[in-house]
Amino acid sequence: MSQVRDLLGFVFRAVVAGLALAFVLLYLWPTLAQRMANGESPAESAVSPAPASYADAVNRTAPAVVSLQTRTIQPQIIGERALFRMQVDDGSGVLMSEDGYILTNHHVIGNAQKARVALWDGRVELANVVGSDPETDLAVLKIDQAGLPVAPIPEDSTVRPGDVVLAIGNALGLSHTVTMGIVSATGRNDLRASLYEDYIQTDAAINVGNSGGALINTRGELVGISTRNTVDAQNIAFAIPIGLALNVMNQIIDYGSVRRGWLGAFYSDIRPTVRNDTNVGIGVAQVIKDGPAWNAGIRQGDIILSLDGEMVADAGQFLLAISRREPGSQVELEVSRGSEQFQTYATLIQQPPLAPQ
């Protein structure tokens, strides 16, 4: 009898220990029970497998991607004679409305007033240039059609480093070429390729002709407009976030140009060795006399610490934030000058035309 009691006691203790372990596992990982109920082993559920194909995502957006061709007359001086030649450039665009509005890059259009547009179904249309914005390298075209396919826009267009993305465009003259990569970084603003920069960096191949094409997520939603690659490095390319692109497009359609606030100053990032104690701030490199910054008491050499209560640490992001405010709006600035700090208010004006790029 004692042996039976010992055996029953051993079994009872083992069952209690097993139940306790199961309780701890389910408490720490509440989704484990659901995964096991679905027939998944813990090893299988640890990492979500990549899809075998992105065809559904591509097919959702590809019909809205168009191929562009522009022709411009370029002067050419040979000796004492002025000759002219026809320059033909290829690019891409994305249909943003059923009635034919197309987003592309400013550098694709250049000085052209019209562009040939090749649609997904093989039709070729002549597009008018509605407007162009060199400061963000964006342009809007319009073709006279209806019922066109439109690129899906996500409710949340946020992308993160590591997200898988696909580029669709007229790469090297090969329409609807698809390349895949990941988001390498976001918020790139030091390329000096345009005035207002907030680029998505990706290693998806963006070749000549891709400019103005679509950068999409794995759901087939438009997250960016492909804009450029780098000539000095491989696997580095850039796209304009769709949020910025939509804002520019809508203003070009509504006003014919982009309305953006301007402070009348130029800025520079501060080297870490001379940053203030809070490790924030951007330097004021130049102030336009009688402009908004000048009238607010800001002078060359000052350090701007905050904008409307938000700390400032990046000149590019500060410039972009000011540009997104309406002309005529007032901003609050915290400024450091030597050992003193002060608050001031500036009323923004419309950014004046810049020199042609």
C-alpha cells in the first residue's frame, strides 16, 4: 500500500507542477493558447513568415502607374552658332483621381508644358502640366479622361525602417517594372536635392525612368513618390512621403501653386561641440531685413530653441514645419542669444519665388 500511495503522490505532484507551469506560460504569453488552438506550434508562431508573393499588392496599384515622356527644345552653342536640339526624357507618374490628375516629379517635367502619358491599358494621352513645385520636386499633370484607376492611399501612411516596400515605374524605359526592398530610414533631409526634404530612404531599386513612380507597401497602398537614386552608392534610393506629396498636389490644384509660410531667415544645424546644455536648437545663419524673423527681433547668430512649444534640433525639419503653416499665421519662438533667452512671435508671409533650379 505504501508503494501505491507514493506513486499516487508522485503523480499528483507532477500534475500540480504541470498546471502551475501552464498558468505561468499563459499569464506571460496570453496569445499562446490561441496560437495552439489554431494548430500552430510555438516555434512556428515565433516569426511570421514572409508572403510567397506580392502579386496582389502590385496588381492593386500597378494600373494607376503611368509612363511619361516629355520633349523640350534645348539651345546648344557650337562655335558662333546657336543651334537647337530636341531633348526627350522618360519618367513615371501615378494617377491620383478618376478624372486624370497625375503626380510626378518636377525634374521629370522640367520646362515642358505637356507630356505624353502611356496608361496601363495601352492608351496614350497628352497631358497638360497643371503646376510644378521645384522646392519639393513635385508636379501635377492632367489628362482628359474619366473612370481611371486610382492608387490606394493608406489611412496611416507611416512607414518604419524595416518595412517591406515595392517600387513600380518606367525603369530604363521598361514600363511597370517592379523592384522590392525595405525602408532603410525616414526623415532624410540632408540630400540638398530640393529645398524641402523629408525623404523615405529605401534599397528598392529606383533607376532612371522610375522618377515620379509609386512606392507602395505590401498591401498595395501608395506610401511615397519615387524621386531619385544616388550615383555614388548602390542600394540607396529615395521617395517623397505621400502625405507631403498630397499636400503639394492639392494646393497646386486649388491655387495653382503651393502656399507655404516663410520666416525670412536661413538656418544651420549646430555642431555637437557647441550645442547648448539641453542639446537642442538650430543656428540662425542669415536674416532677411524687414522680414518676419527680423521684425520679431531675431538676428544672425541667434539659436532657435523651440517652435510653438516644441523643441527644435534639426534645421531641415524646422524649415519643413514652418513651410506647412499658412502665410499670415503667427508662430511662437524661443530664442537664445549668448547667455540670455527670450520668447518672440513672428507672423509668417508667403514664401517668395526662388531662383529657378
